[in-house]
Amino acid sequence: MIATIKAEWRKNRFRPAFLVSAGLIAGIVVLFYSAEWYQVTNPGGVRGAVSILTLYPDQFVNNVMGAGFPLGAAMALVLGALVAGSEYSWGTLKTVFTQRPGRLATLTGRVVVFQVWMAIMTVIIFAVGAGYSAVIASFEGHAIVWPAAIDIVKGMGAMWLVLAVNGSLGMALGVLFRQSAAALGVGLIYVTVLQIIVVRFITVFNGGTYKWITNWFDGQNTTALLNSFTSPAFGPATPPAIGAEQAVLTLFAYLAVFIVAAAVLLRQRDVT
């Protein structure tokens, strides 16, 4: 198993999709901070929309959560679909399975490496957010005060879980369709369209009688988990219908389901 993980890491560490995603996620955080800073400081900006207090280092954990969903989730899904689906098009899986290790061992190594990369992307998000917030504080003459270490750890754990769940969905779809293109299309529609349209329909259907059903959607739990990282600096907030603990448990359940589904499909179906 260790050898399989090492082989997957050597194969994927310089993969263009991984390197590009790292740059894109860093760019997203920079764009978020730049847009918010512009709104605060530009005389022609929308005043009151963003508080300068949210851009300082003590709030960076809460602020970078905006990168997690839907953009970060969509990016993770794309990576998962590419990692799991591209080798079907290349025709390399038959050789891998013939030469050993077996199917499940190969998938396990791939999942481990992929989740490590989601952790790397999480570190990038937090590092860029922390660095940019420090730059803003220095420029504005504000004292640089960092959040408690436990808050940073909790934030990174939440961000990793969001990326891991959506990336695993992409991997499951890649195995299901045995290609990356169809997996990308279906996955992105699921994350960016169905999660929004279906949730809104159920919420208003029959006067909201069935609104409780939406509490079990992964998108709703993702939003609730990320929104739990807030403070008075962000203004008044409506208490979420889903608690952070429930959101974490639900997302871990989705993560397990997606990985098991990929394993079952890979083990029982032809790879061609």
C-alpha cells in the first residue's frame, strides 16, 4: 500500500491540473480580498457592503471561507473527475491492474494522494488569506493580531472537508462514466445548478412543508459549515438551520458514500 501511495504521488505531483488548481485557488483568495478592500477604500465603492474589520488578520479564517463554496468545491470536483476518469481514456488502467497492485489498492493510493492534495490546497487558501490580511493591516496601520491556533485548525479542517467531499464526488463520477468529460459536466451541473434549483424548489414547495429535506443536501451542509465561521465584524447574521456538528457528520457521510461508490464501481465493472 505504501508503494502504491508513493507511485501515485510521483505520478500526480507535477500534473498540470494540480499545479494550475493551486494557482487558481490562490488567485481566487487574492481576488476576494482585493474586491473587498476596493469596496472599503474606493470613494466610488459601495460603502457599508464590507467592513474593513473583516479584512484584518484576526478575521482571516472567517473571511477565507468564501473561497470554499461554490468555487473551491467546483475546482475540487474537476480535479477528482480528471484524476479518476482520465486514465480510462489513456488506456493505462488495464496495464496497472495486470501488473498489480489490485483495483482497490490502486484506488486507495489514488484517494490518499488526492486528499493530501486537497489538504495542500487548503494550506494555500489559508496562507494566501493570512498573508494578504497582514498586508492590508500594515497598509492601514492596524495592529496585526492572529486568531487563536484552535480556530485556525478548525477552519482548515472544515475547508479540507468541503474540498474532499466534492473532490470525491468527482472521482466517483469519473469511475461511473469511465471518462472525465461526462463526469465534469454532470458534476458541475450538480454542484452549481441542481443544488441551488432543487433546494429552492423544495424550500417553497407546499409552503415550505418539506424544507427539512434540504437539511440533508451536501450543499446545504457545506454552506452551513462555512457560515458557522463568523463574528460580529461581519454584521448581524441569521442563525443557520443546520448546526456545525450536524454539517460535519453529514459531510463525512457523503465523503464515505462517494469513496465506497467509486470502489464498488471500479471493482465490479470492466475498465474499458
